Amino acid sequence: MAAKPLRIVLLGPPGAGKGTQAQKLVSHYKVPQLSTGDILRAERKAGTDIGKQAQAAMDSGKLVPDDLILKLVERELAKGITGYILDGFPRTIPQAEALDKMLSSRTMPLEKAIELTADYDEITRRATGRRSCPNATCGAMYHVDSNPPKKANVCDKCQTPLVQRVDDKAETVVKRLEEYEAKTAPLRPFYESSGRLARVNGVGAIDDIFNRITAAIGHS
Ligand code: AMP
């Protein structure tokens, strides 16, 4: 019998390493990653109405309104996926409630919410050191300390000069952490009370964290 497709949410403050781990989970479990942050950045790049509506909130480290996000997620789920790794979504209780409804109507309910934990000093260090490749077909990610490119500020894979996301600047990181505490941290009791929360220490080597996540998931 084919293995059940993985269906998880990755929770954790911005800079906790969700994107990095999501990429590894995608290749291990062969299910797509759905990152609302990546989708929004692509919408902005393409100059769509959604992208324009999201721009101001994103650049100041605030959350984009729930209705806009839910529209995007509906659109992605309608593409016919059966498993998923949700990264950066849900971020509010209304989003989590709407997600449960969308998934149960598609009979692909969420198995687990994996929360990556890290303290805020570590997170600030990680987020402000993060660099990414702006080439849309590449998107490789680096960190100036823990995962530097071979040549400073140049992508190893496609040689494109790397960029720092506007929302990874120090003052915006502080705002994003405040938004996380106020609006996203309440998801912890939300998933815990329904027996779906697993907390994973998000500090350490990337492969060690990955092994902790797969152990928490508990199936191949
Ligand atoms: P991320 O790459 O997940 O950190 O997202 C970057 C920015 O996009 C966030 O700081 C928000 O402004 C916006 N964003 C991404 N996902 C969501 C979401 N689920 N709800 C509200 N805003 C979001």
C-alpha cells in the first residue's frame, strides 16, 4: 500500500528555520510545500493586485489580512494536491479555523502542527543574517554565518548576487516577532487542545533539527 501523504503545518517564529526545513521535508516526503510568504512574494514580483494589496503590510513586518491569505490558499489547494507542508500559514486563529474547514471538505485533514522553537535572540541573529537568491528559478537560501555562499554575496548555484529581504532588516524583524507573539502564538494552544501539536527544538545543525522533525512526524 502506498504511504499516506504527509499533511503538516510548520509553526514557529519568523527566522526559526521553517523554510529551510520545509525544503528538506519536500524532498524526503515528496509532497509540495505551500508557503504563503513565497506565494505573496511571487505575486508582488508579478505585479498582481494581490501583490500590491500585500506590499505595505509585508514591508513593515505586519500580517496581511486573513481574507487575502485565505483566497491564496484556496487557490493552491484547488490544484489537486493530496499531501502538503504548510509553511508560514496559518498565522492567526481565524486562518487556522478556516484551514480546518477547507481541509475537511477536501478530506485531507491536517495530521500535525510541528512547532520549531528558538529563542528570540537566536532568531534575530538568524533572520538578519539571512540572504536569498532573487532568481525566480533558483531561490537558494544562505546565512552569512551558518551557511555562507562560497563567494561572498553570490549564489553558488546560479551566480546571481544575493539579496536581503526588506523584512529581514533588524527593525522589521522586531515587528514580525511582536506580530508572532500577539497573533500566531495562540495557535499553540489551538493545536495542542486538539492533540495535533508537536514541539521540536529548532536550535542546532540543520540535519539534526530535520531528524527531530521526522521523529516527531513518526511515519515515512
Ligand atoms: P514569511 O516569508 O512566511 O515570513 O512571510 C513574509 C510576510 O508575508 C509576513 O511578514 C507577512 O507580512 C506576510 N504573510 C505570509 N504569510 C502570511 C499569513 N499566513 N498571514 C498573514 N500574513 C502573511
